[in-house]
Amino acid sequence: MTGDDPHTAELRGRVRALMKNAKQDLAQLVSFKSVADPRQFPAEECEKTAQWVADAFAGVGLTDVGLHETPDGSKAVIARRPAPPGAPTVLLYCHYDVQPPLDDGAWRTPVWTLTEKDGRWYGRGSADCKGNIVTQLTALRALREVCGDDFPVGITLVAEGSEEQGTGGLEAFVPDHADLLRADALLICDSGNVAVGVPTFTETLRGNVNVVVTIETLAGPVHSGMFGGAAPDALAALIHLLATLRDERGNTTVTGLPNDQKWAGVRYPDDQFRGDAGVLGGVGLTGDGTVADMLWARPALTVLGIDAPNVVGSSAAIQPSARARLNLRIPPGIDPDVALTALTAHLETNTPWHAKITVTTEATGAPFSSSSGGPARAAMEAALAASYGRATTTQGQGGSIPLCTVFADTYPDAEIMLLGVEEPRCLIHAPNESVDPSEIERVALALALFLTRFGADGGWDQPVGP
């Protein structure tokens, strides 16, 4: 790029030359069906993926590489290279487990085969988060070609094996192994940009509360012609209850939780959001705040699933029971235990007809807010700007990475930054997940630049390209 200093130009060229290797790496990673749920996929798939990650990072110069079992049974890959005297240590985080494919029939390309289509690379995990693993590998390969084995900073790699399941394996592991993972700057590479080509820091994460609510009304199903009208319908009761969680404008209305907060950072234009989310023409957006308010500043209740008879095969019967899985996202400032108590009380209070209700907690996670200052942040801002040729911006994230709060509590003096390759068009967690390879290339270059410039004084003293 015009305006690159010699060091940036050299690294840019090396990263570009490594993109063929990056595609091969990602193809291998995507082929592993590493869903960390043995009810759906063999546990061996995660084990193979963990070993591949361990071998790959050993191959780029990290030492002390091992697979560490966490309290939920998953394996975390940890690899380290000590810092030179006086230099800081940087922790690189990623996760190798992926979401299940959901509806295989909705995919336009094979789920577990990396496929290039219209300039993007498709496959489950291509972005979240195997694309970030490959980005880190590419950055370290380029760095090693320039520096040899004399890395300018200490590096610790942590690749988690159960992030998508929310079972808290690594969150429980970190406090008991604080010295093993201690670092001055933590790069959580499981996020991304507001759009392709726009370097972005994610500064806030919403936490989450997941519950399963079960409604029971009858000893068994009864004929709707004989008993309908007086017999309490569990499915109708569940529908009535779920309707109390949103108002007519689509605002989340859990009693006891505020829903009027404002997002103070960058805006998210309505038209861009409609395109990113695939909102159908003529369909309105929900909530009476801005898109940024609704995504990043306010609670949001989503019905993830309902157990009820399928339309095909259903009979003329009143349902004796029904259940739903609910996900409540909460912004910074709301404690997950407080949110869980409020949601449970709301459900119990608003259940109609004195139906029997059971609310089972599935998982909770705390929201997170990162610092926007510090030498590591300044160095990364400059690295991203040099790589992309434009200044960085900021966003919130609707998703949750509960580990960030654990890291912040365990290492209060460390700088934590969230970035990566997962821009909106990636469709993470959905069918047809993909990654733009230019994002892998540019983030890899930024990581390599950051690691070379974030030295003992955390400085950055080279000009940034236009």
C-alpha cells in the first residue's frame, strides 16, 4: 500500500504470500466437525481439532505446547513462548469449537468443506472462530519469517474447546491457572469489524441468561372437540406468556429490567442493518430506540426454540405441556443474577390460568466493557490503521464472551481488546457462514505489526499509511 514504511511493506508482502497456506489451513479446520456436544457429534472431532491446533502453533515457533483439560471436560490448547527480558507478553485467544450446522438443507455449499464462492470462503467455522485461528497462525508465520525465533514479545496462545456451548470450561480453568496465562495485553480474537474493510474494536459485550420454561396443564392430551374451550391448553398458555416479554413495538419488557438505555458510541445505520440482517422488504425493525441502542445498550429477549407438535402429523388434541428455550441478552450495568431473578419472577407472575410452570436455568454470563486507553490499545489502533489504511472505529456486540469478565477479574492490570474477522456478512451461527479472505489478510497483518511494535515500552514510532 502506498505510504507503507519499509517494515510494514515487508510484513504486508509476507502475509499476502502466506494466504495460500491460510486457505489450506482453514480448509483442514473446517473439515473437523468440532461441535462440543457429544449428543450431536463424536467427541473425537474436537480432540482431532485440538491436536491440529496444538501442532500448528508449535510449528510457528511456540513452545511449551499442551492440551489442558478444563472442568467441563473440554480441552484447551495452550502454547507459550517466553518474553525477552523487559518485553511484555501478549495473550492470543481463540476457540476451535463451532456451532452445529442447524439446517443442512439451507446451506448453499457443503457445511464441512471450505468452498470459495463470490470471493468469500464458506463453511461452518470459517469465521467463528476458525477463521481467527488461521489469522493468528498467518500473523505468527509472517512474524517468524522476519524475526526468526527471536519474537519481540512473549506470546501465549489459548484456544478454547467449548466456547459455543457456554459450559464455562475455560472460565473455571483461568483463576486456578492464573500464572500460566498471565499477560500484559489480551487479544480476544473472536469478534470483528462493523463492515468489511472498516477496522473496529468491540468495546462492550452483552451478557446472557438462558432458561428453559415448561408449562403443564393436563395429565395428558385430550380431544379438542370434546374438551376445547374449558380445558387449559398448555401451548396457548405458553404463547400467552411469551407475548408478555415484548410490547407492541418490540421492546423487551421483563419486569424489573430497564429497557430505555442509549448507546453512546458509533451508530449503526438502519439500511445497513437491514441488509446485514437480511430483513425482508416492508418488515419493520423492532424497538423504539436506534439500532445501536437495541443491539448494544438494552436487554433483548429471544425465543430460541419451542417444543410443540409439528404441523405435519399433528392431531386435534389439546396439549398438556409445552416448553420454550429463552435467551435474554443484557448490556453492561446489569448483573446476570439480577436478570435471572427478574426473568424468573416475570415468567412465574405472568403465567395464565394458574398453569404449572417450571423455570430451569441453563446458563448465565456477565456482560463486559473494555478500556479504550492504554499503550497496547494505542499500538493496536496504529497497527490496524496501517493495515487497513484508515482509522479505527468502535462497536458493541450483541453476543457474549463470558471469559472476558473472568480475564478482567483475574488480570486487572492487563489491557483487553476484542477484534477479529467476523463482520456481519459472515452470518456466524447461521447456515451459509463465510469469511472474506481480505479480512484474514488485513487482521493478520495488523496482529503481526502489533506484535513487532508493542515492545518493552509499548511504543509505536513508525508512520501510518494513508
